[in-house]
Amino acid sequence: MATAPWRRVIGSAVGAVDRAVVVAMQMRGARDSARAEQLGHAERLALLDAIHRDYGGDAIVAETESFFPTPPAIDPTLRFVRRDSGPKSGPVEVSDAQWASTFEPFLAEVATKYLSRIENRTARARLFLRDSRDAPKRPAVIAIHGYMGGHWMLEEAQWPVAWLARRGLDVALPVLPFHALRAGPRRGAPQFPSADPRMTNEGFRQAVSDIVALARWLRARGAPHVGVMGMSLGGYTSSLLATVSRDIDFVMPMIPLASVADFAREQGRLGTGEEAVAQHAALERANWVVSPLARPLAMRPERAIVVAAEHDRITPRAHAQRIATHFGCELVTIPGGHLVQLGRSEAFRALASMLEREGIIAARPQRR
């Protein structure tokens, strides 16, 4: 079937926005990338193979509980921000939570560098919780931001928080390691993800630890179900969480990154020809221990939805397809791009339908 002219025009426009952002991201991370690219082909392969071995090779993938240990219970400090209200959601109290991130790197040789950023040792989240002491607690969804995100004003605009509250959900917006308030005064690209696969691996381990701690706290305060969703880098993180934690009840990765190695290949960072093939395989192995594709989904596939954008030029549809195929779950494709997310309401309606079907939120009365 021929593509409608208006869809071709939209695709060209939103794709151009995505490509411009890719260029900006490459410029911000140029220094770290240049260091990695100074190595010759053989040196890069040797380094990546050594990292794969340092993280236990393929064997440790099966040792999920030892590589992603359950974090201790947290008692976050809450700072009141404001009180929102709506005709259907009722009063919602908005608070900023922070707690000590007890994360310790797996590899001792990167511990000093990883822990040197003091601000990153404090986990943070903005919470939108129903302000009613007597009403039953509501299920909660943890919405995880993308690369260079985590700023409260941006995240409140990015996620349909008020709509989610009307549908009966509490919402938490966590900050990923080395982003926003956790980045401190550092300028340039965040330290996570990194051109050094070890820093990338440790960053995902810390993200899992901090978000599982938050999920367990939400459950302890009464949430009957806790799920995750995420965009881009947050889509990768939410997918990873859904394979390594039994504390997550549902998941919706949106426009997700599925593989760091795939992204590097798509951006032309791995050379060409047979060298590119070899480097892609080696990088995939180096990050495999934190791959959302390395372990099975830890919930029924009926509780998972993956969202792709038809004109995404940052994490193309193939990323979402790869995760959906691995999970054996529904794939929803919206007509927009990575940043200009036309049709995103369709994705959130699919989430609500799934949660209704699973009995996690109440079904809306049918209109006559």
C-alpha cells in the first residue's frame, strides 16, 4: 500500500528533528568517544573481550540475584512541592523524594571513578501520590526518563501525569544515575551511558538498584501493584527491570533503546565491513550482563507492551521490535518520531486497556 503524502511529509519532518538531536548528542559526547576510537581494531576487541570476562562472561547472566542484589528498604526524605487536584483524580500531593543510594560497583577497578561524583550517591524521584489518608492505596507507575533528561519541568511535560492520576495511578519520576540533580556541576554528556562499557554496566546496575528500592517503598506504603515505563534510555532501563526484578508487575518501554551495540553501529561508531561486525559482537558481549535481551521476562507477557515510533531516527523501530519479540508481547507503533511523538496518546490508551484487562485499574464505564 502506498504511503499517504501527509505521512511522508510528517515522517521527513520528525526524522529531521531526530537526526539533529543525534548530531548534538554526538558533539556532547565527542571527547569520551574520541578516546575510545583512538584504539586500533585489535585493541578494541581485546579490551571488550576482557570486560566480558571481568563481568563473569555468560555464566553470571543466570545469577540474577547476585548481580542485581535486592537493595535495603529505604525511608526517603520527602519535601512538599505542591498539591494538585482534579475532578476525577482527587487531591494529589506532589513531593520530591531523596534517599541514599547504597549501590556498590561490581568491578573494584572502576569503583573510585564511579563513586567520585558525590551527587550521584543520592537517589531522587518526584512523587505524585493521592492525598487521602482514608482511601485505599492506588497502584503506582514509575516513569523513567531518557538520555539527558530527569529535570522536573521537562519530565512533568513529557509524561501525562494528570491523565495517569485520573486513570487511578500514582506516579513516580526517578532520576537516572549521573543525570539532572545527580550530575552535579559536570558539563557535557552524562557519565552514563559511557564510551567505557564498564561505566555503562555499573550505571544500569545502579539504576536497577535505586528503582527497585523505590518500587518496594511504594508497595510498602500500600500500592497493590507497581509497574514501570520508560522512554529511550528509560525504555531500555524499564525493559531490563522487567527481566531482573519480581517487584515489577507491568511494563511499557516506549521508543526504547534495545542494544548499546546496535545504537553504536547505527551511528557509524564501529567502522565498516568485517571489523564493524566483529566490534558489534564484542560490544554486545561486553554489555550483555545488563542487556534486557539476556534474560526472560519476569512477568506474564500479557502485562507488557512495547511502543515503537514509525519515523524514529534515534532508536529505530527495530529496537522496539527486538524487545517485543524477546518478551513475546504486544507491539504498538505510533506515527511520530523519537522526539515529536505524534500519536503518543494511543500508546497510553493501550497501557490503560492492558491495566484494565489485568484488573490493576478500574475499567471506565461504557458510554451509551
